Amino acid sequence: MIELDHVVYFSEKSPELLVQEHKGTSIGGKHKNWGTVNALTYTKNSYIEYLSVEHMNIAKQANHPLTNLLLHDLDDGEGWGTICLRTDNITELNERLNREGWVTSGVLDAERETSSGFIRKWKMLFIQQVVSDKLPFPFFIEWEEPFEERMQSLREDGTLKTINERLQISQCTIAVQDPITYLKEWSKLLNVTLSGSSIRLSNCELVFLISKHERERLVNVQVKEID
């Protein structure tokens, strides 16, 4: 199953400042190999990642797909960057994509050091493409810990608060030049059935609209309160 894991907002601000500005947000940690840091706003089963550059020299040399996109987009200032989808078998997903003709990064190991010093690990998978103003494909993640175990550890360290568990990302709006083409392409990538002008995942709806600008990106994330 593929579902929304998180959305990424490219920021020029420090995690400490982001925590002050956004209610329910916590400092995430450092991606030492990529020169980046983040702050996180969790919801019931997904989260918003505010990603910033900490060490520009490392970021420029990292040659990491998400870091490259961050550096490209920050040339025009802050804004929504991309989305990450969760899978429980990233190796199998990579094999399917390769069979279908997609060129991928292969499964990548990743980690970040939290403010408490804990090393949280996961695996990532990207569709290879040149970084540009064209819409980036979603990337994929498989966490080292099972979902419920990871959520419990986040409750215990204070990252996942009661206010966060009352929230849910219900819809992501993506603005592109040709919505129909992207809908067909993404539905094939994700192996899901189209639903009008959107793609429905188990925990979120991805809506494609015509962009008024040359850059094609995620433009809005709808967070709603749940019972």
C-alpha cells in the first residue's frame, strides 16, 4: 500500500524559529550527510516537514535528489516543494518500477540525528529526473520502525502531542501546466485508479489543477481537525 507520509516545505528559517511560528511543531534533526535540518508538524498519520539548509557547502556537494531540489527552489524563496509517499516494501516497489521502465535512484539508506541524539533511520527511493521548474515526482520512504512503534516513540519524546493527533492532511493541491497528462502519469507510477481530477490515496487526496505560473509544484496543503 502507498499512502502519504509527509509533505515538504522548503524554508530559509532555522528549526528553532519555525517551532516558534507554527503551533504543534517540533525540531526534527540534522541530516549531516546532506547539510540540512528540519522542523516537523505531525498529524494523525502524516506530517509537514520544514526543510532548511544548515551547511551550504555540504548541501551543494551532497548530490542528493531532495537537497538538489531544495537548493533549486530556494533561489526563488520559500515554498512548498514536494510530497513523500510511504510504502511497507520499498525494495519490491523499486523492482516494479524498474520492470515498468521507470529509472530510479535505487533504494537509498538515510538517517537523521534528533535533538536528543537518537538516530532515526529509513530508506528512500526517487524517480530520476533533472531538477527544474517541472513538477518533481513524489519520492518514497520506508521507515526502519513499524508505523505504530514509531508513533509511540514520538509520543514518548514529546514530538507527537495531543494537538497533533487531532489533525490530518486531507488534500494536497498540485498546480501544473497539463493536469490530465500528470494524472495519467502519476496514477501509473502509483498503480492507482484515477478519480476525476484527483488521485485518492488511503489517507489523502492529490488534486491537480492548471498552474498560473511556469513552475509546477505542490501549492496547497489542507489540514483539517478530526474527532
